[in-house]
Amino acid sequence: MSVGLEFTQVYITDDINQVLGLGIRPFFRFYPVNNENFKLYFSSGAGLIYFFKNYPKPSGFFGDLREGTKLNGCPKYGIGAEIKISSKININAGLWHYHFSNGNNPNFERNPGHDSNGFSVGLTFNPGK
């Protein structure tokens, strides 16, 4: 098991929304497979994200005309893997579920929320190894 802190950046674009968000999220990971060359993990965490425009914009879908806010909570959970390709470089990949919501903040009479699934692929470089 491990704990960490991630800084996140998302760019959401669809027919109604085009917005950039920056966030911070503490997380924990549980490793059912934790070998030197391959690690499989489940990860979960929750933090805050700031969008540069209100998110989500009202879609009118099913008559929903609520508009989100700039500051939202952002839980994320999913499954990921790390594969060692050299002594200093790992490939990372994962499947994630995200939720964005202002938590029905008492100052706002709107909380449309948004759920998305996504994936990530990246490299980890460890210069000290």
C-alpha cells in the first residue's frame, strides 16, 4: 500500500464545454501485484479542481438547466499498472473514473455534477537509480 499526492490538469471539450482545470488530489494505492518489473494497483483519492470557466455548462438534456461552478471536488478511482523498461524508466497506464461536483455548496443552488471515464499513459523517470 502507498499514499501520495497528485497534481492534475484536465481539458474538457464537447459540444457545450471547452475548459481547462487544475487540481490537487491526495490518493492511496493498494498493490495486489507488486513485483520489481510489474506492478498492478487499485487507486482512489479525492481533492479539489479549479476550472477557468464554470463547469459543466447547462446542456438542457432532460430539462436540466443548472450550471456548475469553477471550484469543484474531484474524486478519482481506478486500476493502473507500472511496467519497468529500464533501471530508470517505467511505463504507467490506467483506467479511471472521475467525478466533478461542487458538492451542493450552500452558497450555490446548483450541483449538476459530471462523471467521466478515462485512461492515462505516461512515463516515470527515476534519475537517482
